[in-house]
Amino acid sequence: MNHSIYSADRSTHLKIVVVALVAGIAVAGLGITARSVSDDGLTQTARVIKAGKPVVITSSNASLVR
């Protein structure tokens, strides 16, 4: 038994690639399933907020004349 990935034969490399691919598909499927279960049918919408009049905030009580 050789413990180095560099000197492993072709079938060992193929097994590693297949296991990684299956694990990636499983994680992606689990993520998609978890997202769709917690969705509850609520959709997100973007709200538009219009700017109001400008406000000046100061720490003194003096009035500003322009």
C-alpha cells in the first residue's frame, strides 16, 4: 500500500475523482433541498424608498444663515 497521491495508479485517481464528484453533488443537493423546504412560499420584493427633504443635523442651537 502506497500512501502518496503522486505515485498512485490510474484507478486510484479515478476513485478519488468519483468520490469527490459524488460528495459535491450530495452537498449541492442537500443545499437546494434545505433552501426549498424553508421557503414557505414567501417571495422577496424590492421596495423603493424616495428621498425626502434634506435635513441638517448639528450639535449647537445656533441657526445657520446662507
